[in-house]
Amino acid sequence: MKKRIVPVVTGLALIAPIVLLIINSNEGWHRHPELWETGRYAVNDLLLAVLAAELLLLAFLSFRAERRARAGVLLMGATLLGSLVLADAYVLFVSRESAGPGGIQCLTHRNWFEQCVRNNRLGFWEDDLSPFLGQGRRDEKIIAFVGDSFTWGQGLLDREQRFSDILDRELEGRYRVLNFSRGGTNTQEQINHLLPQVQKVIPDVVVLGYLANDIHDGIGWNLPQPRQPGKWEHRFMVGSPTWNYLYWKVLDPLRNAGAADRVYQSLARSYQDEKNFREHAADLARLVDGIRAGGARPMAVILPFPHMGTSLDATTRKDIYRGVKTALEATGTPVLDLSHLEERFPPGSFEVNSMDAHPSPEVHRAIAAEILPWLKQQLDRP
């Protein structure tokens, strides 16, 4: 009787975590077709750890019974499951690597955003702006930076690493530097959505952090559509932290290796199209007019964008930068062109990490070092 009960109990002990794993995962897919909450992943890994421990115990018992082949198979299974649990733990609780446009489905990108980004009440990654609003406003001169994700600081583990925050420390006691940037915004969106927020603090200076993708889509960009994973491929990406990490770290870049070229070619056509660029120049003039209407001095910095060089020749890139600089200078706005930093930080040394092409802390420091003397010079002018 005892001999019959033992296999049954052993079987149930092995099946139980598998059944619970399936139930937890299935519920997760129904409630969260995209990424799950961290607790659900942790439950799955706890069940996998229990299963690994059971296999390890059975391997030990098989070894003692001199069933070495079975012991070896069970030990291998326990090792694989244990390695998977450890890898999952790294992805869930340690790694904070941001990702590019697909980051919304990347677990480590979510970790980065949840653990590193702290937005204020106005939705900006900046200090509480209450001291700069209303009747209790501090009597401080303010420089406000406006831009997209490059100026916003995507991928940085600490806000203090941003070039705007570095400038804030360097100009302490003379000016307060605030960052009103937001990822994914173009010039039109900066006029409509960011500038009204900037004007609430009544800045003395507004600096546009311009990136050569801030032009609007007026010609119908032929942007590549990312390959959508199949049902089970998607389920593995959503349900397995380790596979999610490998997907965004290795597989997705390989699959979409040529997609960036088409993006940059579309951007170039937008700048080269005369009608479209005239509209963009008019947008830049509207932005400058809006800054002046709020009582601030406009300035602009053209930021380095070396990945454009992987698809566009040097002449095309220089024409784009020259056109933007000319359009801004035509409004009377002083412009600092930092595109020469692309030579110092080519692709491979520019990125904040291998999944995200945004500038690294070193690049932010280099940008701040270039802006600081120029900014001081501009501020000293009447």
C-alpha cells in the first residue's frame, strides 16, 4: 500500500505547481494582454522554484537508489528551472535598462520608468514647481529647457545626470534651470502642449533642445511597421521575464535591423521637401514668438543625433542642421550647434544602453560642458 501511495503523492507534488503556474499565467493573459504586474511574475517564479526543489529532491533520491540516469535528467531539469528563476529575478528586480519606441512592452524599461522617473504634478520629470507658481513664487531667475526625449533624459538612472540638471548645479545662485521636456514631442506639440506649461513659471529664458526629428509629418512618412509577434510568441514575451529581456535585447534588433534606415530616410525627405520645411520654419517662428510673448528670451541648442549618420551621408545631415539653424537665426534666436559631437560620440559610444539610442550620462556631460560657456555668454548680453 505504501509503495502505491508514494508515486501518487510524488506525482501530485510535481503536478500541483505546474497547474497553479498555468492558472496564474492564464489569468494574467486575460487580465493583462500586455505586461503583467510584478507580483504575478513573482508568483510564477516561486512555483518554478518549488518545482525545481522537488526535482532536486527526486534527483537525490534517485541517486541514492543508484538510478543515475534518472538522477542526471532530474538534476538537469532542476538546474534549468533554477537558472530560469534567477534570470527572471534579474530582469524583474535588478535590470533597469530602458528601450526604444517598443519600450512599453519591455519589462526592464518599465522598471526604469517606475524606479527612476518621478514626475511632478504638471507631469514633468522635475522638482515640484509649486515654489515657482502663484503669489508665493520665489524671486529667482529661471531658465526653462523644452525638447523631446533627448532633453527629457530617457534611459538615465538618475535625473541629476541630465545636461539641464548639470547646468542647474553650475548656475546655482544665479539661475534656476528647469526641464519641461517630454518624450515623443515635435515642434508643433511643444508649442501646443509644453509651452503653456512653461509659461506658468514665467521663465526669463527658454532654451529649445532641438533634435533633427522634431519636424512634423507633412509628406506622409513611409514608416516601417514593426513585425507583430504571433499569439504564442507574444505570450512568451509577456509571460516570461527572461524571454522578454532576450526578445528586446537580441531578437527585436535583429528583426528590425533595416527599419531605422527607412525612418531616417523619411526624416530626410521631410526636411528636404521645400513646402514641408517652410511649414516647419514657420512652426519654429511660432515657438519663438510664443516664448517672447511670455516675456522670456528664446535660445536654441541643436543636439547631436549620430544614428542619423548610419543612413544619411554627411552632406545631407549638414544641410538639415544648417537649414534648422538658419530658420531659428532668422527669428533672432541665438543657436548653438552641437552636431560636431557626433564625431566624438558615434553610434556604439553614444547610447545610454544597447537597447536605447538616447544619450548616455557621458554624452549629457559633454553637452552640458559645451552649453555652459555659451549660455553664460548669452546671459551676459543685454
